[in-house]
Amino acid sequence: MFSSDYLNLGTNFQRILIGMNYFSSKQISAIQMKTKKHIILITFALSLSLSLFAGGGGWKSLFNGKDLSGWIQKNGTATYRVEDKMIIGTTTPGSPNSFLCTNKEYGDFDLVFEVKVMNDELNSGVQIRSQTKEPETDQEFGRVNGPQIEIAAGTDEGGYSGYIYGEACGGWMTPEDALIRHNSYKSGEWNSYRILAKGSRIQVWVNGIQISDLVDEDKFKSHPAGFIGLQVHDVGQSGPFEVAWKNIKIKEL
């Protein structure tokens, strides 16, 4: 049995208990010093990593949390508003797909964001490297087209969030045999996405789990760069339904 007399070397990060009967006071002091040094180094490394990710190391926020500066709506009549540092998209009856798009275009990049679909009936997505077709009649913008990263609650059997769809340019880019339902997306919760686009390769993670690793040379030739767009899907006469995004950051490669 160990002695009940223990030395507590606890910190906010860990608690180390050492039996007093087995160490001299000099040995215990040395252990204390080493433990403190290790904790300081770990704390510094974590702080540095977080600061690089949040504001440095090439990462930039696409959304300032206050207004829609740097964004423009293309297609549809869904509404977009800023509330509590979120962009919230709301459906309107009879509207086609709507997109809130960045003014700037991006080619190779690493993109991260959080998204929550408020209503399971709503399908959404994020456009990357996207374009608009020639406007028809009195349209200000033609049809948005390009790769889209799927955002959808799915069913009890899972969903297709994180797979890649060719919006107005061919349908599913993810091969049919790879469209396997999964439960990585959490319905009614905030979900973290990461999209890494480099050359013809697009990789997608949902809540830290890799869903897509796609190479599409043809789509890269037709859509090598373009805007990023937040989609509110058409819902016919249903709704209103909502989807929200926050913490949208990008690093150009």
C-alpha cells in the first residue's frame, strides 16, 4: 500500500500525487521544478498555436462579426442578416437558391467555419471557386455555379454533409460509390468545417472527421478560382427556415 501522505503538485492542467515515503525532500523539489517547466512550455506552445490560428500565420477573417462588408448577395431573395456575430440566412417563399458571396475570389486556400442549420428541413452549402453565368433578361447576376460543400442534417441513417456537389455545373462531384451516409454532422448543433483546396484536389473535414478527398481535373480547369458563397437553398412555399455561420476564416496558399 502507498502512504496516505501525498504531496500535491496540482495545477490547473494536472494533479500529480507522489508518495512521500519514497522520495527525499530534495528529490521532490527537483520534480516540482521540472513539472512547472514542462507546464509552462506546454502552455506557451498552446497559446502560440491558438494565436497563429486565430489571427496570424496567414489566417484572415472573412466576416467581421458586425456587418456584411466584403459580401454581396447573388441570386434568390432569401435574406441575410448579422446577429450576435453570426451570419443568418432565412428562406423566403418561392425563392430559388440564394448565395451570399465574397467580393474577393480565391484559388488555393484553407477555409474553416462553423455552421448550424436551425431547421432540419433546410439544405445548405458553401460554394468555393465559384462564378456566375451570363445574366438573363433583367438579372443583375447570372446563375451561381461551381463546387459546393454540402451542409445538411440528413436522416436517422445519416447524411451527405461534407461531400462535394457541382452547383449548376454537373451535379455530384463526389463519385456515386463514395456517397455514403454518415453521422459526422450533428443536427441542431454548431458544426465545424474545414475545406482545403489546392490545385485539383479538394479535401473536407466535418467536426474533425475527413469526409472528402477528391481530385477533379476537369472541374479545376473550368473553376480554378472564384468567390466563396453561403447558400440558402430554395424550399418552395415552405418555411421560413434558417441557417447560421460564424468564425469564417481563410488562409490563402
